[in-house]
Amino acid sequence: MEDGALGLAVLSGLTVQLWVRKLNCDGVVGWVLLHKNNPLKGLLPSTKPLVFIVGYDEDTNAIVLSTAIGNFMLQLDSGQIKHIIKRNDMCINMVYPYHNFYTAGRGVGWKWVELEL
């Protein structure tokens, strides 16, 4: 969301709606539809069109959608979608995205090494 505003992603059938809280001209806060798209159109078999939101990554502003053919990651800012897990049946397990990182240090394996900088 823009500027840390409170947002809401609503999944209705195959349509993802993004809502944001905004002030109107009278100073009243309300929900405003920010964006609406159908990212899975044409990707799912017509016999099993069920979709569930099973995860969210705040750092990348992406949600994970679970379907009968696998999981998809939908980047909310750009609307880009990527098939991240493929399968042949529905699975509604929660997904917890995380980021790997490495902090450079002076240790190598189990030994402490003095580095000349």
C-alpha cells in the first residue's frame, strides 16, 4: 500500500480486489476500491476454479494464492503473477514467505579468522 496506508485484499471468485482506507472531502474515513483484476483468468481448469489466499509477504507486497493446479504469487503493485508450486490437487496449507539473508562476518566455519582489511 502507498505510504503505509491500511489495505485490504478481497478474493471474490477469481477476482482480486484491493481496497484502501482514505479520507473524503468531509474528513470521513472510508474504504475505496484501489484496483481490481483477474490474474488467474485462463490459467485454471474450468472444472476446479477454487482459489484461496494462503499467504502474504509485506516486504514485497505480494499474496500467495492456492489453486487446484498449484500456488501462485501475485505481486500487488504490478499485478504480475508467477506459478511457484505445481500440483494436481487442492491444498490449503498456509504459506509463510520469508527472506534469506547473509551477514558478512569474520568467522569461517567453526574457526575465527583475523582478516586484514
